[in-house]
Amino acid sequence: MHILSSLLFITLTVVGFGFFAINAKKIYRNIKLGQPVDRTDNPQNRWRNMLLVAFGQKKMFARPIPALLHLAIYVAFMITQIELIEIFIDGIFGTHRIFKDSLGGFYTFMISLIEILSLAALFATLVFLSRRNLLKLPRLNMHDLLGWPKKDANLILMMEIILVLCIFTMNGTDEVLFNMGKSHFAGQGSFNFSVSQYLGPAVFGSLSEGALHVLERIGWWGHFIMVLCFLNYLYYSKHLHILLAFPNTYFANLKPLGAFDNLESVTNEVKLMMDPNADPFAAPAPDENAVPAKFGAQDVQDLNWVQLLNAYSCTECGRCTSSCPANITGKKLSPRAIMMKTRDRLEEVGKNIDANKGTFVPDGKTLLNDYITTEELWACTTCNACVEECPIEISPVSIIMDMRRYLVMEQSAAPMELNAMMTNIENNAAPWQYSQMDRLNWKDEN
Amino acid sequence: MSENLVVPTMAEMMAKGEQPEVLFWVGCSGSFDDRAKKITKAFVRILNKANVKFAVLGTEEGCTGDPAKRAGNEFLFQMQAMMNIQVFDGYEVKKIVTACPHCFNTIKNEYPELGGTYEVVHHTEFLKSLLDEGRLTIEGGKFKGKRITFHDPCYLGRANKVYEAPRELIQKLDAELVEMKRSKANGLCCGAGGAQMFKEPEKGNKDVNMERTDDALEVKPNIIAAGCPFCNTMLTDGVKFNHKEGDVQVLDVAELIANAQDL
Ligand code: SF4
Ligand code: SF4
């Protein structure tokens, strides 16, 4: 019996983690489809940023109530992982509560902490569910989220509830069994865990020993299986953020929000254009095999890897969209949708690569037009409100800007008025049609 | 009034073998837009009053390239940037002050990578430093007790975290500074940034500047203060649309100070 359940346990673990590893590799591969960008400078600031923003959830606290609820789930999640170590050892070796003897009072403390946090997480989960489904908070019920994203959010909350119920079933029934002297743990008495010492007898006190044993096992296996499901579910879900928020904040942009990058390929050309003496042949010989660099981004491969990491990390919370002036005034632009569409397209490109033995076969689609429309792109005021709001430092504007660059520099597809503005700058060094010679006229006017 | 404005150009200074303390970058709006020219002059009056040795580039100034860059035209932007950098370097410019947050942001943050590194300050920061150094004094007089709300320009506030300088100046006027529900890091754009100034907005159910004007009017101000010529235009339009131009004025912080002093 022990051998059988150990084998089952080991098989589940290997399959569960194996699947996860395969999917994690895909994500890594997909992110690497992006263009290079150097984000290795200033490691000190980067670590600090990651600790504050991802680990310390600094930006969440702009909205204290969801922040506290989120914190409860987050801390419960982190601490519960400690219990998982015990589950692994018990599962493989057929032991029961292996740490209880060696850790003694600390064990009781840890499990009690887990129980209290689980209770808080359960409460938070119920509030989150009702915010989404009963109160219908606008930012969680916009049309960006129709279909899968909405199910995704609810599903994960349900999974959390099941997980917590498993923990309490496991500990509660074991408490009753231990009281009876029938637990797999030797001896008799109370485990003294903060919640289950009361909850166990109250809920499960009247059950037969056989039923208790079965329920205890259901709780134990249920807990373990939920963890594996959760792990593998991440890949398909916005909940990847629980892992990717860390690298995402580490590699976040450290420059002032107003500093947009200067395209290097353009700089070289402009320098040649401006300097009549520049020797065009002094530049390194162009690499014959190099794909001609595109200006700006038409598809996901033209974005840089940080932008792609951003897309995988987005939690679809919609804080960006609810602060976006374009969205607030009813325009089509939603920065959250920009991130979600980028991820959808990246997933599609990834599947295409998998289906075609490792190379991307053009599918007649691009991020531009097929996913993100020019109407969305031109509505952005580049105000950076979305970036300021994002709890994990994602920049939808940088994607919007790179796509505008493609529209303007590769397709000359700017709105007419913008073309007029640019022609004026070219001709008169001002966005309006005034002569540069008149620039100081204001001095003598009334 | 114009006769008492002293506005030397860099070329004139150089001819005299002098170097100004600071270059005043006027910007396209400040040079050509009728409303913004008033801001430019108000700022010059303060500089004159405080005896600041400054100069402008005049006809040698050309668009920083900000609207081209935000529209996606990196080529045009970098052309403009490099031409301006050549001019700056020709005059050995070290410090630049401007009343336009877009010029401020671009020169400060985007020029260095292209070879132009300068100390760049927004005019509200510059005025505050004049005040701190005792070179300028402000008496509230005219604005005493008036309700003034300040609209944070995105490219000054969120983009560069300058929130306090304009507020401190307003408070010096003995005015009552009232904050809108969305302010500082949570401020709402006026709708002009990202080259939107130069095109019709996309279809929606409201224009951004109307939404922002509503924010401002909600706190029942006598004056809406701005620190950006584009915000100024957007908010002025919003106030007019609401038929409030009789009750609520939209003024740049430089204008507030110049007017308080009756300059
Ligand atoms: S930067 Fe663009 S997308 Fe982001 S909030 Fe402002 S207008 Fe919206
Ligand atoms: S980009 Fe950031 S703020 Fe916007 S939905 Fe994603 S996680 Fe939330």
C-alpha cells in the first residue's frame, strides 16, 4: 500500500513538474524571440526595485483595500509552500508529518500560521470573487475581459478556495483522529493548530474513524494535486505573474518615464546624413545574412524581449486602463488590451514555431492590424498614466510607440494632420507653418 | 510694454564675448502661439526683474523634435535633436531653462544619448531657485485668498517627477492651493501630449481636455494654473466650452508671478 501510493505520488510529481518545465521552456523561448535590449545596468537599483515592487508589493498600496486582500493571498501562498516540503517527504517515503517531532513547537507555530493565513486568503478570495461577479467592478468587467480572461480569473479563485478547503479538511480530520489516538501520527492529544483544533472537532467530530481516514487522505492528496494543477495552470493564465513579476520588475525601465529610447539604427543614419564628410564605407561592412532591420514594430518579433516578458507578466488587473485618459473618454485604446493582444499573438507565433519544427512560417498575420488597430495606437497621449499605475511596472506605451514608429517610418501611414505637422518641422523647424526667421517676433509684439 | 523687455540672443552675447547664466529655450509654442507668447513674455519680465543674465537662441532655435518623436518619426526627431545639439555646443551651453515640459523632457532625457548633455530645468524649478536664493521676492497681493488649482503636465509630473516647485510658487502667492481629485502622479493628461495637439482626437464619447476641465472645475477654483503651454490651450478651450471664462482663468505659473508683481 505504501509502495503503491509512493509510486503514484512520484509519478504525479514527475509528470506535473515535467509538464511545467516543458511549458516554462516555451515561455523562455518565446520571450527570446524579442529583440535584444540591455537591462543589466545598475544591478543594485534593479534588486531594490524588485524587492520593493514585486516582493514588497509597493505599488499595490495605491489602492489599499485590494492591496491588503491581495497581500493575504500572496503571503498565504508563499508560506504554504513550506508545508509542501513536508508533503513531498511524506509522499515519497510514506511518512506522516515528518517534521512534527524534529521541529516541535516551531512546527505547531508554522502550521498555525499557515492556517491563519489560509483563513485570511479564503476571506480575500471570497471578496475578490464578489468584486468581480456581484459588484461588477468596472475595471474587472470591461469588454477586454470577455471570454477566457474572465473565466481564468474566476477559475483561479475557485482553485484557491478548493486548496484552502483541502488544508482544513486535512488538518481538521487529522486533529479528530489524533484526539482518538488513531492518527498516522503516533500518540494522542491535540495538534494545537490555531484553527483546526477547534474547526476539526466542530465539523468532523461526529464522523466514524473510517470516514475520517478517507477524508484526511482526500485533503492531503487534494492539497498536493491542487498545487500541481495550479503550477501547470499558470502557463495558460494571467497568473504567470506570480512567477514573472520578479524578473519583470528586475528588468523594468529605470529611466524617467518621459525618456523614450532613441533608435540606434536611426542615429547611425542621421549621423551620416548630417556629416558631409562622413565616409559611408567607414561603417562596418553590412552583414550579408542580416535581416534588414525594421524601424519600429509590426509583429511581436520586432518588439524587445522586455516588452514580451511584460506581456507574459501582465495580470490583466486593468489598473492601467482605468487610468488611461483615452480609455476614460471612450476611445478604443485600452493599455491592458495592448498587453493581452501582444501575449495572444506571441502565443500564436510560438505555436506556429512548434508546429513547424522550430521555425516560424509566416501566417499572413501580424500584431499590427490583426490584433492591434491603428485607431488604438493613435489615441495614446503618451501620458504614462498606465505605466505609473501598473503594479508590476509594465509599459504599454513602449509597445504603442514602437508600433507607431513602424507605421510612420516603414509605412508612412501617419494620420494626415500629423504628416502636415512633420512636414512643417522639416521645412520650418516648427510644427506650424511659421518661418524660423520669425521665431523672435514675440519680443516686439504687444 | 514691449519696449522694456530685454531679450538678448546667444549670438549677441557671443559677439560681446559674454556667456549667459542660462539659456532660455522658448519652444515652438512659446514663440508662435499667441496665448503661449504671453507666458514667454511673463517669464522674461520676471527674469529681467530678477536681473538674470539669460539669452535666447532666437532664429537659431528649432523644434526639439518632441512631437515628431511621439508621432513615431524617429528620423525627424534625431535630425532636429542633432541640429539643436550642434547649436548648443557651438555656444557652449551648460544650463537651459524652458517653460515647455515637452522641450524640457526631450532635451533633458533624450538628448544626452545623442551627444547633448546639459543641465535642464523647468521654469517653475528655475523660479523657485531664484526665490530660494533671494534673487526674487513674491508678494501675493493680487491673488491673496484666491482658490488656485494646479494641473500637473504629464511630461513635467509623471515623466520627470517635478510636482513641488509649481505648488510652492503658488503657495507663495498667499493663495489657497486646492488639489483636484486626480493630481500629481495620478494626474490626468490634458489630451495634448504624444502629438495629439496636432491632430483630431480619435472617436470616443468625450474629449480628454473636457474630462480634465471637469476635474478642475469640480474644485471651484478662481484660477486653474498650468505649467505647460499645451495644457494651457487645452484647459482654456475646456473652460470656454463650459462658458466659465468669465469666472475661471487659466494661467501659467509664470504669469501668476508676473501678475502678482504687476510686472
Ligand atoms: S500613455 Fe497612452 S495608453 Fe498609457 S495611459 Fe496614457 S494615453 Fe493611455
Ligand atoms: S499592464 Fe499592468 S496595470 Fe495593466 S493590466 Fe497588466 S498588470 Fe495591470
